[in-house]
Amino acid sequence: MSSDERPIKVEAEVFDVPAELTAADEWLAEAREEVGALLEKYGTHTIETQADYRDIKQSRTLLRKDIQSIDQRRMDMTRAVEDAVARFRTGAADALEPLRRVEREYKRQLDEWDEGVIARRRAAMREAYEDMAPALADGLCPFDLVWDLRGPGLKWQNRSTGEGRCMDDLAKVVEGIARDEGTIQALDMSPEERDACRAEYFRTLDLGAAVGRVRDERERLARIAELDAQRAAQKASLEGAQTSMDVSPAPERARTPRRPERPATRPAAPDATAGPAPRRRYVFEFECDDAQLDALMAFLRENDIHGTRRNA
């Protein structure tokens, strides 16, 4: 204790053993005596006759009343003992409170001192960092980021870590950042990818994650370009097919459907000896309403023309 600290006066408080605890021991002794006397009173019996049955039934009723009486007194004594214990705990806590207040004040002062040590260490390291790497400290990779990302692993925030060790670690961190940046410059990347990788690294100080993110982005852009090329090729193919299948629209006519006129006589059957006529596939595109479509389909069926129909 320093000379300017004054001793703290604490008044002693004497606690008597709660009377209920002593009474509980006395109650147990009396209960055992009472139970012994009741055992002699009731004893044991066997049932051999109807009268024995009635006697035991009556004895059991009386015995249960005696047990209930003792148990009720036991519960009353238990409550009294529990209340005494609760009062004792409260009194003991109150008696210790002055000492606990002193202990809490000691802890507050120690924490305040430790926080001051860490704050002074952080300020000194910030100044050293700005001298070691002014280009990094000026917004590219500020000291606070280095403190948050590298400090916990190197125990810079621990009171027990010496400031000399922290400064040595800081110099190694700066060297590591420069080394990682050189690695990025040597990677097979475009200038845009290299800038993106450096920006990501200076945000996280994680070289592997920064390189991986840039490579993932490169693969993503390649897949997008491939998809765009596929879509462009499909569009060109569809436009070419559309041009080859265009049919000039028929002149405007009445919308009343009309079944196509059937020839007076069916075409002559092909010569059986010449073999079947070759069938070819054609693609047409028409504009018609539902009634006209029904008429067209009927015409195709009547002339044994088969194929596949789909909506444009």
C-alpha cells in the first residue's frame, strides 16, 4: 500500500448460528424417539380372520394419521431451516460487500491502466508504420486495418506483450505486405485483373483469397462471354431459317372459313409397278384464325398429308 492510500475501516459483524439449525437437530432426535414408540404400539400383525382384517385396516388408518402429523412438523421445520439459511446467505453477502467494493475499484484502476498502455502502444506503432510505409498508410492500407487483421494473431492488444516485440512484428508485417504485392505483380494477369487483385489484397491482407477472387471473376466473365456467343449464334440461325420459310401473305379476304373445293374426280392412283412416289419434307408458315386452321387440317387429312404442327 502506497503512502497516499488510506486504510479502509470495516466494522466486524458477529453471526450467531441460527437457532433453527440447533432446533433441527433436536427435532430429529425427538422424531426418532416418537417413531420408536409408535413401532412398539403398532407392531406387526397377520391376517387370519375377518376380524384381523378389520383390525389391520383400522391400525393402518391410525398409523397414516401419525405419519402425517410427523411429516407436517417436518415440513414446518424444513421451512424454518431454509428461511434461516437464506437469512444467513444474505447477511454473509452484506458483510463481504465492503471488501468486494474495494476489489472492484482495484480492478477498475488496473483495467484503466492496461487500456492506457495499449492506447500508447497503438499510437507509437501507428507513427512507426507511417514512417515505414507512408504509401500504404495514406489510405491504401491504413494502420487501423493492420492492427485489426494482424494484431490479434501477434497479440499486440495483450498487456503482457512487450512494445519492442510489437515493433519488430510490425516491421515484418510491412515486409510481408511488400512481398505479397510483388507476388501479385508477377502473376499472369491483365492490368485490370492485377489492379483488382491488389485492391482486394489491401482490403483483406489475404493473398490467397485475393488471387482466388480475381480468378473466379475471370472464369465468370468467360462463361458469360460464352453464353452470349451461344445466344448470338442461335439467334442468327433462327433468323436464317425464318427468311427461308417466309411466305407472302395472302390478300385480305373475308374471315368466313371455306372448305377447299374437292376435285370432281380423285387423282388417278399411281402405277403400282412404278413403286410409291417419293415423299419430301416442306416447311410453311401461315397466318389464319381457328376456323381457317380447322379447314386447312381437314384438307391435309383428306389428301393423306401428314406432318407436325406447332405454333410460331
